[in-house]
Amino acid sequence: MLKHFHKTSIISVYVFVMLLSAPWIMAQGSIGSKDSLEYYYGQALTFRHQNKISMAMEALDKAAKLSEEKEDIKALLDTFHKMALLYLELDNRETTIFYWDRAGVLLKDIEYPYGEAVHKFIDGTLLYRSGNNFQALSLLDEAKKLTNDKNLLNNMLLAEANIFLNIEKFDNASTNYYALLVNSDEFERAYLATLANLGLATMYDKQGKYGDSAKHAESALQLAQQNSFFREVLTANDFLARTYEKIGDYEKSLGYNKNLTQIKDSLFGIEKVKLEAKTANKIRFDQQSKTIGDLQAKNEELSASANRSEITAILTSAFLTIISILAVSLYRNNQIKLKTNDLLQTKNTELEQARDAAVSAMEAKSNFLSTVTHELRTPLYAVTGLTHLLLDENPAEHQKEHLKSLKFSGDYLLNFINDILQINKIDADKLEPLNIEFKLKKVLTDVIDSLQQNAKENDIKVVLDYDNNIPLNLLGDPLKISQVFMNLVGNALKFTKGGQVSVLARLKERSEDNATIHFEVSDNGIGISEQQQKNIFDSFEQGSIQINREYGGTGLGLTIVKSLLGLFKSSIHLKSKLGEGSTFYFELDLKVDETASLDEIPFELTVEDFEFEGLHILVVEDNKINQVITKKMLAKKGITCDIANNGNEAIDAAKNNEYACILMDIHMPGISGTEATVQIRKFNPDIPIIALTAISMEDSLDEFYAAGCNAVVTKPFKPEVFYQKIGENVFKTNLSDKV
């Protein structure tokens, strides 16, 4: 007797998918020659495993027609059972019942234990799906007594395992699943092992054993990929994304979420659902049309015998059948619309979940980089600081070469860290372009002047070709624009020997308050091949390993340029030939500031303007090596200092002594430098406080200023920047008077 069934929320999604996938029983016998029943059954099985449902339906439809031609009742019954299971997988309740009933009618007229076993198996599956676990187990037990077919028994074993898992009889479920891992099934060995691995993964997940759960899900994914079990590939990726998120491995979770997004459309697209529904309706309509045709044939026979009453009954029956078909068709169309809407809603939900997982992974990545940066910058401060001090102490000539190499390595490592952080900040949407007044020609000139030393070392001439029609005062972000040109010109210098690097700026369009400017950076260096140009803007990409080894560098410069220009809604382009050089070009739309002063700034602060001799300051630093380095750097300028080892000592020292300024380390044991600054500001709002920190993220800098810091210096710092910040904050009043 068929039990009522419906969707239920108490069954987990993975067990639900396995139950839909598992009950596919091969007919007794092996795969036969083409156009035989065994051939069509084998085709249907292969297509079903590969989620090609419409092709599986068509193969079974051919099997049904062949069974009728041969008048093979058992084969037709087997085919109806397979169709019922296939429509059950599509969650098509009505058509499942249609074929299950047709198989049941045939079973009444023949003695066929195998067919009865499959019939009970389907009924048990329906009971399980409706939440009647114990009734389902009872039916499965009855079915097992009717057959010794290995494939059917293996599928029953899997169904029982899923039911045991649902009612949390984990020992029973585990026994069945592990037995299926080593099954020797003739038709579905790999498929059953895949589903058994998914079952074990779900079981261990329920028990909180996420490591074992991930291991079996990985095994399931490997088997599914090897055998093109597309539905199981999707299930395993989804499961692994969630499991690694629970474990805390966000990189792996994000990877599986990306896999999930890429394959989901191909497996469960709206067009695919429509195609499968169309194929299902066509095959069922053909079956019903055949029934009507049989009735019409019988009607003609009765007409010949003048049996009018029977003719009337047949016509009435045919009429009612046609009306039923029309009603079913209307119902099915409505169901298709509902399912399509449900599918769209489900996909939207899944995409939102994937987006949230990606955001979580990105936040974890940012936090990781922030922590690693601080841990790297702190010892790097000691390396660069000590190197600077040793170079200033007149080392022997043979020592200078080693010290310069050490300084170069420290600077290289620092630039590498800064490049990675720059990309991370752009990826995390933590950078926004400023909109301040600046002079473009001065920005370009400053960039070229800062790189002139590198150019001279390589016998390169750097030329600026600047269009004087470009408005003098523009609004934009001069720092990010200078970063773009530092990377582009620096790149050109690195790959050019004894040649010329040209920087071009041309006014392309001008309106009342806008200017579109075309930029080019050209060189006559080694050039870039067409193949290498495809990947040249990718991270850590310099064209080839040989180029990386010969010229050095991180391969992040052009990635940063591309990302920074993206903030301005611009894009970088490249023209290049091997051996002839390269030209990078782009355009920027900038606002024109007509109200700004046309005069140059008459006075700029430099380190030489400050007389540091006699200053006494407080250095707050918990690292002993950093204390020594900072103290020696101050002593070189005639500055004396007191040392505070933590925030509490800093507060006490600031209360009891007079200092020209305070150099405040941020990360210390006890109270942090930020908290110490807040406390000092309560009794001394005027003393300059300069934060020394290994953190360079903008959101952290805002926190320091909010606490009361006057300036922030990021470690490791260049000595001239260090002295400049002290001078600006200690002598700014005098310098303002001087100006």
C-alpha cells in the first residue's frame, strides 16, 4: 500500500540528497548489446549518475517501448519501477505514483519476487521521505527477504544506513556505511562508496567530529570527480565549505564555496529544470496518449459489433481520460512555475550564504595579514635601525659592503610587506581616493627626482614630457597618483639598461570643471612578449621565472597600479615588443579647482630647519633592542630621553616630568599605547605625542588620532622621517612664526 509522503524539514540536506540518489536498482543481468533492454538500463544508470536526467528518461522510455514490443511483462514492470525512482529523484510526487501504480497493476498478474522487492523498496523510500522511519525499516526488511540480488541489497543497505542516521542510531549507520565503502557491486561500486562516504561525513558532523567528517567528504568528492557524479560533486563541495568554516579554516571554506558557485549553474540552472520538466511531461503524455489510443482501438472493435452501450461507456471513459489529462497538464504547468520560483529563491539564498562565507574569509585574511605584519615589522625595525647606526659609525670598508647588503635586504623586505598590505587594503575596500587640491606637474617631478639615483646607476635618462595646457590646480588624490607613477617608472628603470624612460602627460579633453588627461610611461628596455602580456598584471607575475631571478622584485607593482587606477574608475593598458621596450598608458578624469591659488608654497619644512640639541623627550617602548636603537638615533641629534617600559610607567613619567614630546609605542603588555595616550591627555592636553607602531592599516591610524596622538610613524621608519615628525610636532609653533 502506498504511503503518503511530503517534504520534511527534519531530514538533513545531505541525507536527503543521498536518499534521492541511492535507490537505483539495475535489472538482473549485465549490460547487453545496443538496442537491448540491458543497454538502455545501463545508459539510464550512467546518465542518472551524471545528473543528465532528461537523457536517462529518454533511455527508459525506449526500454518501455522495447518491453511492450517483446511483450515482456517483467521487463516492462522493471522499467516502470525505474521511471518511478527517477521521477522520485525529481521530487515529482504525482508522476512517481503514476508509474509505481502501473508497476503494481502488473505485479498482480505475475509471480515476480524481485519486482515485489523493488516495489516495497520504493514504498519504503517514500515512507522515509515522509518521516515514517520505523515503518520504512519494516518495509525494507520485508523487501530483503524477497531477493538475493546484490545491487538491490546494497541499495537497501544504504537506505537503512540513512534511516539509522536520521534516528541517530550511529553505530548501526556506521556499520552499514563502512560495509558499502568496500562493496563489490557489479553496477554501482563507486557510486555506493561515494554515497557511503557522504553518509559517514554527515554522521561525524552530527557528532561534532569535524576532522573525520571532512576526511570522508574529501573521499566522496574525489570519487565523484573521478566518475563524473555531478550531483555528488556539488553536495561534497557544499558540505566541505560548511565543515571547514566550522573548523575555522576559512581559506579552504572559501575555495569550496567558489567551486560551489562555479558548478551550481551548470547542474541546477533554470533552463535545465525546464528541460527536465518538459521531457518528463512529454514521456508521461506519450504514455497516457497510448492508453487513449488503446481505448479508441477497442472503441472501433465495439463499433463493428454494434455494441452501442459498450461504445458509449468507452467513449465516456475516453472523454474522462482526456479531461483528466488536460487537468493534469494544467496542474503540472502550475507546479513547474512554483518549483521554478522555489529554485530561484533557493539559489538566491545559497548565493547569499556563499557571499557571507567569502566576506568572513576575507576578514580572517585581513586580520591574519595585520597580525603577521606587526610581527614582521617589529624585528625588521631592529634590523634597519641597527644597520643605519652601524653605517653612521664609520665602519671599515670591508664592512660597509655587508652593511649595505643588509640595508638593501631590509628595505626590500619592508617594500614587499607594504605591497602585500596595499593590495589587501584595496581588496578589503579600505582605500578611497581623496579629493584635495594638488599640482600634477609637481607630483610627477617629485616622483622622477626621487628615482634619479636609480636611473644614474643604470645610465638611464628620465624625461618628463608635460603638456602645459593641463590646468595648474586639480582636485584628486596626489598620494595614490604618485604611487602609480612610482611603480610604473620604477618598473621601467628596472628593466632598462643604458636607455631612456619617458613620462608623458597630455590634456585630452577639457570642460568647465573637468579635465581628462592621458598618461604614458615608456621605456626602450627588454620588452614583454604577447604571451606574457596576458598575465603581467596578476599578483607575483613578472613574465617568467628567469626574469624574476635576473631582475628581482615581488611582481606586485603592476597589480597595485591596476588596483589603484580601479579606484579612479580607470584601467591600465600596455603596448610592448620583445627587445624594443614597453609603453603603459591610461587616462584619468580629474576635477579642475578654479578657485585655488596659483602660487607655489613659499616654504617647506625640512629636517635641517630643526635645532634638536638640548631636547629631552620620553620614549615609551617595551622592546629592549628597540629602546637602544631609538635612544642612539635621538642621541645623534643631541636629544636626551627617558625610557618607559610600559603604559603605566609612561603615565607616571608624564605626570612627574617635563618633556618636549612623547614617542609612544602602541602595542605593549598591560595597557596599550592608545590607552596610555587617553590617560595622559586628561592632565596634559598640549604635549606632542607621536605614535610608533608596526600597524599600517588606515582604520588603526584613525584610532590613534582619536585617542589624542598628534602624528603616527610606522615602524620600521626611515631616520629622516623620524626626525621630521619630531621636528614638526615640537617646533611647529616656532616654524609657523618663521613662515
